[in-house]
Amino acid sequence: MHVRSLSRSVLLASGCVGALALTPATADAQLRHDLVPAMPQSAEGDSSRYLEGLGSHGRSQLLIHATHLAGLQGRALTGVAFRRDGRSTYVWHGGAVDLVVRIGAAASSVTAPSSSFRDNLPQPFEVFRGTIDLPATVPTANPIDWTAGNVVEITFDRPFAYASGDLVVEWEGTPRRGEEFGWPIDAVAEQIEGQVQRIGQACGGPRAADGTRAFIAPRTLVPGLHAQFDLSGEPGASAFLFLAATPLQQSLDLTPFGAPGCRVHVDPTMFLAATVSAPWADPSHGGIGRARIALPDDSHLLGANLAAQWLELGSRGLSTSEALDCRLAATLPSMGLALCSQREGGVVSVTTHLAPRVRFSSRP
């Protein structure tokens, strides 16, 4: 594994140089490792996650609430490490990644982070730029530890002086050979999500195998997050997402508008527009129309209702999806961790229910 050597002079985040003149033995004795979130070293998280930028062309940010970092106040962060998912039953070949790591104070709430990297980390401090190796791994029946072969460890070129407050760790990576590869990271999850009930039937247009056209991930129906609504549609068609607090008591028949059998279950006076993309998976399921709605971080929205339905204007005229009657989550995230990820050229995804376990190395 590629390891960067550290100068005996520690560069603090302010850019000042403190001449510590430590002997190697003293430096090693003062080195400490802290897990976030705190749990036994050999414990296995209850989930896993592929991280954009570690094995793929992409960028990620991990936002950490100050309560997880109390033991690191006044210390110099000298590195971070991620451990592979010990429950994986696959062989992962690993590979080299050109990586940049930045750290800084969080400017967005950890419970409601922005989908803009700049808004979350307006003053990034670069701590590493170089090449790291993600080791090849094989399945094991025993608990795995934080040793070489199980972790990707990043030793900082310039330590970061952590004082207090919420923190952002950002990394941006590109596979050295240009080929992306999987490397699942041990993670923790919080089971908070909303509920979805389908109303009516889809009419016309491409559909999934079960005949549905509209999709929403229940885990995005949480105040403070972005609810993401998707449509299976005709590539290049115009799509409109109707939104209302509740579905219509009496649906509207679109037969007079040249769409026999199609019905609108949501008041069409409020809508978002989108263009359906080219197919990215099975062409028979069509392309994807997508709309993202920022849900305010407001406790008054807990358990609130939201109705949605797609209308598509394609080469064959009007068509509709089934309607989605959604109920937002009844509780707010309390994990104190958030992950923002973006595959190169894609949209930024924000999650507050699932995040990787990370180990910080630090010195006084």
C-alpha cells in the first residue's frame, strides 16, 4: 500500500508550522486511532456502501456531527482509513486510485446537508494528493480488523488541526487504469424512511416488469432530504410531475384529450418539468424522467402527506404513470452522519440514514 511519509514538523490547518522535533518512538506513542461512530474495532457495521471516488470516477463528502469528534478536539488529524465490508462473500480485486482529500468545517447541517459540495465545505483544506491502493480481498468467516489487507489508509501530507464543531471529509478520486472497480466499505445505517402507496394504473409508455412507471425511494421521504421521483418514459419526451398534499377524491379522465383510459389522480396545478433520458439499463423499460424535491428540515413535516403523478407528452401523445400517495417519515435522522456522493457527470445523492465507518489517526 502506498504510504506518504510525514515531516517531523506538523503543518496545522492555519498554515503555521510547529517544530515538534519528535523521535519516531515518541511520535508512535502519541499516535491514536478513533473510530466514528465509536464502536469496538472488531465490530461489523450493519450495512455496506460503495463510495464514489474510491474505485470509481467520483467525489464524496462525509459530514460528521461534533458529538462524534469530542475526543479529537485539540488534536492534529494525520490520516483517515476505511475498512472493507467483512460480510461480503465476493472476491474484490482492488486497484490503484489517484485521490485528493480535503477537510474543513461544515457549513451545512449534518441532518440536512446541501446537494452542493461547495455549500457543505466552502473552505476546504487539502490534506492529501497522491495515489492509494485498495487491496484485493477475499471472503472470510471471521471478524476482520483494521489491519493491512482489510483497509484503505490515507496518511495526510499535511495534518489538520481540529478544534471543535461539525466536520466535512471530502475525497475525489479516479481509478489509475481508468477502469472502475467495486470495493464495498463497512457502514452503519439508520432505519428511517417514509411510506408509499400506489393509486390507479399506469397508462401507455414504457413500464417496469410489474407494470409500474413511477418510483420513489422511501428512504428519501425524510424532512431535510431530497425526495427523488423517477419515471419510466419515452427517451426525449417531456414529462411533468404533478404534486399536491393529497390525491384527488375524484380522478380526471383524459379520454377527451386523446388519452383513452388514462386518469389523473393529482391536482395538475402544481408541477415540475423534466426531460426523459436515454435508457441506461433495459431499453424495454425506457429512459428515466427525474425530479428532486428539497424537503425542508422542519419537524412540522414529520408524517406529512405528499401526492405525486407523472404525465408524459411523447411521440404517441399523452400518457400517465400511476399516482404515488406518500407519507413522510415520522422521525428525523439522529445518526449524526451524512454522505453526499456524485459519480462523474451524475447528480449528487444525499443520505443521512447510511454512512461509512471511518477511523481517524491523530496526534497532540
